Amino acid sequence: MRTKTRSRCMGVIRLVTAMMFYFIAAVNPLPAAETAARTLQQTLTALNAVFYWDSLFQSGMISVNGHNVVFNTGQHGQRDYALYDNSRLLDLPVPWINKGVLYFPEEFIVSVRSIFENSALNETFNFKIAAIMIDPGHGGKDTGATSNHVIKGKKINVVEKDIALAVSKDLYSKLKTAFPGKKILISRTGDTYPSLSDRIAMANSVPLRDNEAIIYISIHANASFNKRARGFEVWFLDPRHDRMVIDKNTAKEYKEIAPILNDILQEEFNRESGQLAAFIYQEMKESFGSSLPARGMKAEDFFVVRKALMPSVLVELAFVTNPDDAVLLTNAASLKKFSDSIYKGIMDFVTMFEKMSGGVSSQ
């Protein structure tokens, strides 16, 4: 799974560092709740937090790295529930206002700091898929495969670039709705031609945190001189293909073990590409049944799966050169079925990956 590439290689170092940080915080707590309170500015400094205030309800929100604690104010010594990330109630002594100054009990600060630190520690090691790249093949001057057919007395023209775009845009829309917290990307939204290098650069340059990853799905239609050839295929990178997947800085800094790190990460990408391909293939097989032959999962070193430094697959929907496949490829309901099955396969993979790595899906 592509993260900032050295994150997987340096996982052990990060684990030790985080454990040391957690231990230091645990053995050096803030003073006991009974001994003192802090002003708003002192509290924000102690927590490295930002603050939001609702003057109407005399309530506030403390925010650290996207995590929030919402609290009510009250009388000195009173307790009430604060709400953490809209999902967890915390029984805490309430902050209070005295002569226009907002004070926070030490117990409140200690508890809130512990919650934020635990969240940061969990996020360091819970890998999640933060981005999904959808790549409609061809476009613009590059039509891809084309074919003409006469079906029931009606002439139809089948153009790969248009089919790939229609399925990809519907897939993109589904993923945007399902994953509002993830980056959902698409290489083109109209009849344009980003080069193969442009498409890969777009995916490889997505900014990711150390615990985040991206997957790449390229959508195509097939063609053959044999007009009877029909069905769908899902391709992924041939595991025998050797490539450099660790970043240059890691390779330079860890010269002696760089080949080992590269082999580990390359094997991981290959395994996850195969898993992603398998999920999509199975969903397409179940969705189309006998109406569209399943031609298998296949390994090849296509440019987009070879150059994408992440799990990547290429889906061949059906054959534009086959009359029966052409009917499916020019039918709106069938195109939606293609996007639905690919969407379900991606969902299956995301769920599997984030559960195995301890992550929480951003649905």
C-alpha cells in the first residue's frame, strides 16, 4: 500500500518513538485536579489546541488535529458530560467563568490531553486508504478501441474512451458519496487526453500522511481480431516484474538495507494489487453471471500498473469487437452494472484492508 513510502519501512522506529512519547506523558502528568486550575490561554498552550466559543450557550470546543471536545461551563466544582468527536461522553469537572476569565480544572486538562494523545497514537499505526484514483482509459485524440455493429437492424458505434469515461464517472460519484473523508480522484472528467505519465504522476503525487495509502483503478474496454472473443478481465502487475518502489531519500539513507526494504514493499504492493483485483473480479462475476463470461485475473506489466507506486489494477470491461458485448457496452443499465460491481469490489478491499490494519473506514 503506498504511503509516504518510507513509513512502512520505518514502522518499527516510529512504534518505539511513539511508545516512548506515551510513556513520558504517562509518568509526567499535569498536577492533580484539586491543586490548581488554568486560564484559557494556559490550557490551550498545555494542549497545543485551538478554541471555539459559543457565547449564547456559554459552551466551548477544544480542537487538536481534527479531534474535538465540546463542553459546557458551570459552577466551580460542578461535573458534567463533555462530548468527544460527537461519539463519546466524558464525565469531567466543568470549566467555569470568574470575573470574565474562563478557568479549566486540572482534571479536565489531564483527561482531555490523554484522550487526544491516545487518538494520535492510534492514528499513527492504524493504516487507512486515504485516496482512490480512478483512471478512465484513453480520451481526446486517443479513442482507444472502436467498432461498428448492426444490432437488430440498428447501427451502433462502440468507442472505448466514451465507455471508460461513463463507467469511471459513475464510479467516481459513488465513491465520493461513500467516502466523504477520503480523496477520490479521477484522471479526466471529459474528452481530454492526459498522457500515461500524467495519470501516474497525478496518483504518485497525492500528499499522504505516514499512516495513509492510495489505490489506483484504470478502466478500459477490450478488443480482438476474433469477433467471438468476449467477457471481462481484471489485470494486475506481474509479480515477476522488478521495480524500485522506495523513495530516493530512503534508498540513499539506508544504502545497505535498501534492496531488502524495496523487496518487502514491492511484495506488499503486489499482494494488495492481487487482493484488489480479486475483489473486483468476484463482484463482476456475481453481478453479470452467465450474461458476460469471466475470462480470469491476469498478470501483466501494463504501464499504469507498473509505474503506479501503489496497489493498482486495470479492468477490461468487455470487448467492443463482439456484438453481444457491444450491446452491454452501449446500454446505460449495463454500464451502471459495471460501475456498481467495481465499486463493490473497491468497498470490499477497503473494508478488508482497514480492518486488518486496525484503521477506521471513513464512510
